[in-house]
Amino acid sequence: MRICFLGDSFINGTGDPHCLGWVGRVSAQARASGCDVTCYNLGIRRNTSQDIAARWQAEAALRLPPEIAGMLVFSFGVNDCCDEDGCRRVAPEASVATTRSILSEAVRHRPTLMVGPPPIAAPDINHRIAALSQALSNVCRDMGVPFLDAFTPLSANPVWMHETDTGDGAHPGAGGYDALTALVSAWPDWRRAVSA
């Protein structure tokens, strides 16, 4: 199975000294369990939902020819919530509309999953991320796309929060990505998707 992981720096694994992030870790676990996974990490730092909307179809099409079993996994939202030049980068209603547009097209072509945005070391931004995570969860529910809430458990995870705080303020190190990996690998929808 070929899996395209599409999103931002948290897909990319920024901050992980092992350069694996959660994507590399869950893909390695899937292979170890007998699923012949080819992992395409298509995370780009600072990408918003709108950036991903502009690129994901072309990037996925190159890697998922019609005759090959494949899946799409999206994760984004933190950059939408951050400020740039004194303004929020993407308004909440635009984030929701863009996500709905991405997913409506994605589900027409491939099985699709979504991992919600995680917390960072900025309480004011985290209020926005929490609200957006809930909104994205609602979109996914309405569209029948499995959604994993990463924000709530990671907000209560001391390793994730400590590493984001002592790192660059947003990204964890290996321990934080281990924590997110544990969430994804225990997620029933992910487990079903990669069951050999």
C-alpha cells in the first residue's frame, strides 16, 4: 500500500533528531506488522490548509497511480491559527471551507484519514487550535472521514508540552513524536487501514 501523508511541519517531523516524526514511526510499525507500506512524506513547513489545497492533488497523483492500492492521510491547521503581519493567517471559516473542499475531492479517489492539529507552546494560539480541531472534527464527521483528535491528549501529555516549550515553541523532539505515534498507532481507523 502506498500512503501519501499530506500536511505541514508536523507531518514533516520537524524537530525530531531522528528525522522520522510520527509519519516515519507509524509507517515503520505498519511494515513490521506485515503491511507492505510505501510512505510518502509530503509535509511542508509553514503550509496552511490553503497551501495544501493548492498542491495535494498533483503530488498525490504522481505517487498513487490508479492501479495501485493507496491511501491519503491529511494533517494541518496549526499554521492557519498563527499570526502573520498582525493577522491570523487563515480565518477559521476559510480553514473549514478549504478542508471541506480538500476532503470532498480526496474521498472520491482514495480512502482518506485526517489527524487533527496538535498543541504548541503558545496558550493564545492553542485556544484557536482547539476550536479549529473541533471544527475539523465536525467536517470529517459530516463527510464520513475518520478524524483523530491529537490536540486534547497531547495538551495533557507532559513530554509533548515540555519538548515544544523547550524546543522552538511549536515542534517536539523524539519523545513528543513518540507520543503522537502512540495515538495514531492505537487509532482503530488507522489500524484497520494498514492491517495486512
